[in-house]
Amino acid sequence: MKSDLDRLMQEKNIDAIVVTGPAQHNPAMYYMTGGGHLTSADCIKARGNDAVLFYNPMERDEAAATGLRTKNLNDYNRVQLLKQAGGDVSGALALRYQQMLDEVGIAGGRIAIYGKMDIGAGYAVFAALQKAMPDLEIVPETERDSLMLQAMATKDETEIAHIRQMGQITTEVVGRVAEFLTLQKAKNNILTQPNGQPWTIGDVKRRINLWLAELGAENPEGTIFAIGHDAGVPHSTGKASDLLRLGQSIVFDIFPCQAGGGYYYDFTRTWCLGYAPDAVQALYDDVFAVYQQVMGELKVNTPFSHYQERTCELFEARKHPTICLNSNLQEGYVHSLGHGLGLHVHERPWSGSTATKEDIFAPGVVVTIEPGLYYPEKGMGCRLEDTVWVPPDGEMEILADFPLDLVIPIKG
Amino acid sequence: MKSDLDRLMQEKNIDAIVVTGPAQHNPAMYYMTGGGHLTSADCIKARGNDAVLFYNPMERDEAAATGLRTKNLNDYNRVQLLKQAGGDVSGALALRYQQMLDEVGIAGGRIAIYGKMDIGAGYAVFAALQKAMPDLEIVPETERDSLMLQAMATKDETEIAHIRQMGQITTEVVGRVAEFLTLQKAKNNILTQPNGQPWTIGDVKRRINLWLAELGAENPEGTIFAIGHDAGVPHSTGKASDLLRLGQSIVFDIFPCQAGGGYYYDFTRTWCLGYAPDAVQALYDDVFAVYQQVMGELKVNTPFSHYQERTCELFEARKHPTICLNSNLQEGYVHSLGHGLGLHVHERPWSGSTATKEDIFAPGVVVTIEPGLYYPEKGMGCRLEDTVWVPPDGEMEILADFPLDLVIPIKG
């Protein structure tokens, strides 16, 4: 958690972290500032010291609201910096970083950099900084493994409250979708509006976005509501024009975040409208059994990858091909068991092939557990997903309860 | 526009462009792919050739839907690349880029890179690529001036249709907000609910998000609805707990985008509930006069910065301090006249201090015109903003009409 930053910087021998970009929809900056309408800022924390927020003066009130020590970016003379850099804008920004680092007492050593920005522009600035400060080492980290992600992996109580609230909103919306569907009429096995037109996936997704907005959430990554063949392709989101046919598997995966780009929730159910054909029921039964088995086995401080192996083992025992045996698989159990969740919809700990021995169920982590089976050629897929918290006492807790039923009866 | 990419690459002597990241809320990748649920992809275009999309196999259907030539990222053997890079993940990704560039016929030369990603991870990968391919030059570009932003600055008809549609949605929502406010009751000069509780800015913002979702838009950057002192600070978004007092200036700046991270609109009105005190009316009259004057003077192919200077001149003639005379200004006319708008809420052409002679009203550009005056110590501010298109025939067009009135009568 955030209070671990200094300890992690010590362990990794990092002298300062530099975070850049907006506070919204930019996890690292949100983490440092608590969000708010900062469109472009820098936050620098030297090891052992409080972070300093460098802000655009038009956003001085928002900067002050973060409670961080602040410094006006206009205090660095742009014209002079540009002149000093021979007219090169990236060079001028690099010189400004040099001065900002100096402000927090850093003249060399090892720094790590974070924040979403345009990679070309960012590369140019930090390459120029590296040239201007040869004694500085920009520590190479990856998108899946960094000091920042390591800190974020375990959540404090405030963060859990945010994620739990998103879980309530998410399951409330899923409940409304189920209720909406169950109240419709079917005509020739297709859900049909009172005016005789068929309902489409687009109609359902519009309602999802409306209800999320009503409850104060954002949905920047969209929703998976995929039927038939598309349910058999894990990341297929479902075609807006697809009709809602009875007896077909629907994978409904929803992952909204707090308005302003805060904490996410991640949740999946598989539904069949009206009735479940034998093949879909059998697929569901296999996923449900593995979901139950794995959920029951989760133990604090175990490596997440252990459960990925276990899930493969359980699916293989049920005669399904798995990614553990073939990494290029497109049928069967084709993905990893889950992932951490927080300010990113996907973050540490990891469970798949990139997991390390640090990706464990440490107290404080929040992860998704989402076994699934995919048979696109047979026109079906199934995934069940819940978000689980590992509290300090180690007793796993699903952060929002919701029935796992497959069939949505059509009562309209 | 997109069809200019090859010409611009020729002019800037760039052999290939590399675009990375998700397709949603990532303008460069959205531009190349047309959006869709690609969570992590690469798109590489060599000069004179069609772009190739390198996709994650879980997203093969979404990749195919782009209509681009596609290649499965799993065709690059991860284990082998990691081994070749001595276990270094960034190095392995760099080697994969090397092979992907080879796939499009690039073994050296000048490339430009785009796409939002975590800067630390991105820097590590491209620094490793630079090391692995010493004959490659990663062209340094800036966030405000790149080949990609130059292409994006002029819009084709399809893009204009998207922005126009967002203009309709935006002004529809603004109209609903005005209607909601006008129908309320005032008690002791504060807008009050039937139950006697005061309405707050948070209540208004929740309705804005709901109506935007209902009309199919997203609001990832939030809305400015700022009253009194906060209206006097351009980027202050307004406090959720603030009450809606009569006779105070409200700056209402709304900038939603298409669901999935597509095109934006940007629009501002300044309102006063019930009545306008003389000081607010005088402030509004000055902004309105300058808005009208500048709008009337806009001419095709003129530098945007010309109108920034003109706006300063007009405000100075009305005795207001301006940023043209003092770049650290916090009172008066403190920002630039406007900016381009498209897949970014702020893009080229620029009008302020970073504008170049290429930032002109070329046929095809879409810009905001948003003069404003800010007096936080006097508890007031005013901005009027519309989004303007410069069509091929050069006759400027506001993309969504809406009345400019200051006073919202309270009829409840």
C-alpha cells in the first residue's frame, strides 16, 4: 500500500519516483493525489520525504485540495528553459525536470518514472533528461512489474471501501439487467419489444451505461455482453446488432470504475435466456464446479500461479484443453485465472505466465477469480468471475455477492 | 487527415510510425483502428504501405473488425525472446518490436512512436530497442507537435459527422440542465428542493452524467460547473457541495466524448440564476462583445495565434489585464483563445504561446473559440465557448447552436 512506498524504494534502491500526467484515468497520479481535475501535473517523491506536486496555476485550487506540498510550474521560466535547450521543447522539459528534481534534493542516483503519457513525447523528454543528467539512472521497469504496482497490489481500508462500493454498484446494475431481461417477451425464441422489434445487445448496453451513470460510476473500458459464438471468444465484447436468442450462452463481464477514474470492480456471469440446452448446461456445470473448488481452496500467502495450475488440472480432468498445455490455445481454458484489481482493471498480483514468486495472496490484495471455457466453433462460452479481498486476517471475502445462476427465466 | 499520413511521413522523412496501447481512450490507436475493444495492440505503418495491426489472439475478432491487415502477437515466441534478452522483459519486448518492424520491411531509418502508455515501462522498451537497433532513429516529437497531431488537425467528413453528433448530444444535455434549473424554486436566494433541502452542484453533475449516458456519450474528463469564486479559476471544476445561489456567475464547461473513447465536443456557457448583478452583467457583456467580434473576424488560413493577440487587444481596450502582457496572470484574460478538438479534447491547432506558424485555420480544422474573464477575488468569472469547423469552402460553422444568454430565470 501507499505507506509501503518508502520501504519499497529502500529495497529497490530507488532515490525518487516521478509521476506525470493528469490525475484522472491515470492510476499512478490518482494514487499520489487522490484524483481531481488536474489535467497535467508532475508529482515527485524523494525517498523518505513527502511528495511534491508541481501544478499548472490554472489548477491551483485543485492542486491545493490534494493536501500535498505544491509548487507552481510557472515558477520555472519556460522562455529561459527553451533558450537554454536551444529551442528544443523536449530538451526544455528535461531541464525543467532537472530543476524539479533539484527542488526535492535529487542531483543523480536512481529514479523510477510513472504515469500514462504519449510514449513518443515521453521518450523524447526522458532521453533528453538522461543526456542532461548522466549521473541519473532511469530504472527500467515493466508495465506488469514495477515498484508502483507492488505498492498498489495491497490495499488499505479506504481503498477497500471504494472497491466494495463499486462492487455494490456493479451488482446492482447486473441485477437490473437480469430483471429487465426476465420481464421481456420471447417471439420465435428471440426477446422482443412490445412494438414487435427485437431487442439487441446494443439496447442492453445502453441501459447498462445509463444505470452505471445513475449510480455514479463510469464505464471507460466498455462492457462485454457477448452471445453465442462471441461468448466463445474471451475478449469479444458482443455486437451491438446481435439479437437476444433464447438458449444461447451470454458472457456478461462488467468492469466499471468510480467517476473521475478511480477504483474498478470486475464481475462476470454467464446467462442463458429462457432455458439452457444440454451442451451449454454441461459447459456451465464444469466452470461452476471449478469455480467452487478453486474458491474453496484459496489460502493467504499462496502464489496466485498455484491456482492457475490447479484450475488447468481441474479442467483437464474434465477433458478440456488448457493453456497450461498449449500457450496458443483458442478453445477450452484459454486464459489466466485472474488478476489484481484497483486503480487499474488489471494489475498485480498476476496469475498467468508472467506471474513471479512475488505474485502471492498477501494480506491486502484484491484479485479476480474467473475460470472460463470457450468453444467458439460450437457457438458457446462460459465464465464466472468474482472479486475477492484477502483481509489482514486472511479470510477471503467476495466483495459483492450475486447469484451464480445460469438460466434467466423469461416471464414477459 | 488520415489520408495525409504518407505525405507527412515523406515531408518529415519518417520511414514508419509505431502506435501502441489500447484502442479505447488512446487517440493515436483509435485513429489507426477506428476504436473497438482492443486492450493492448501495436499498429505499424511503413511509409507508402498499409498499416499492420499486431493483436492479442483473445481479441482476434475485434482486430479483424478494424479491416486492417492483422498479425497475431502470439506468432512471436515469448519464451524464446525472453531467453534471447537474457530474461529482461523490456528487452524481450524490444526484440519483438525489432521483428515486427522487420515484418513491415523496416531494418533501420527514422521511426516515430505514438500511443498512451505507462512512461516508465515505455521508456525502458524503446531505450532497449534503440540499443538493439543502433541504425534506428526514434524521432523526438512533443505532445503538442507531432506528425500524428498534424494529420489529426484536419478532419474528413466522417470525423465531422462524429463531432457534430457529439455537439448535438452536448447541447441537448445543456438544454436539459437549463430547463431543470429554471423549474426549481428559490428560497433565501438558494435553489431548493421540494423537501426543503438545497440543490447542490453535485446534484447537477449527477444529472449531467446521467443524461450524457442516456444519449450515448462518455464523460471521462468530468464537467466544470463552478460558481462564484470557483467560476473565477478557469480549471476549477466546482465543489460538489456548493449551493446554487442566485445572482452568482456559473461557468458551465462540458466536454464529453463518444462512448469507447472517440471524438469530443467542447462547449461553455456562463449562467446567472434568477438575475445578474451589475458587476456580473458587465463582465459578461465584455466577454460577449469580444466573442462576437472575434467570431466575426475568423478567416480561413489565418494563424490561430493572430486571434489570440486580437482577443488580448480587445480585452485590453476594455481595461482588463491579459496574458499577452503578463504570462503569469491570474486575473483578467488568463488563457489562450482556444484549441483544436477531435480524438483529444485539446489538440492542434494551438492558439497560445506554444502555437507555431503551422497552427492555422486550414480547411478541415475544428477549433474551440473560448474567450473568458476571471476575477476570483471578486467571486466571478465568465467564459463563452463554441466549437467551430472550417469546411473546405472556408465558411466557418459552429457545429452546434445554443443560445448565449446569461440569465436563467427561476420559474419554479
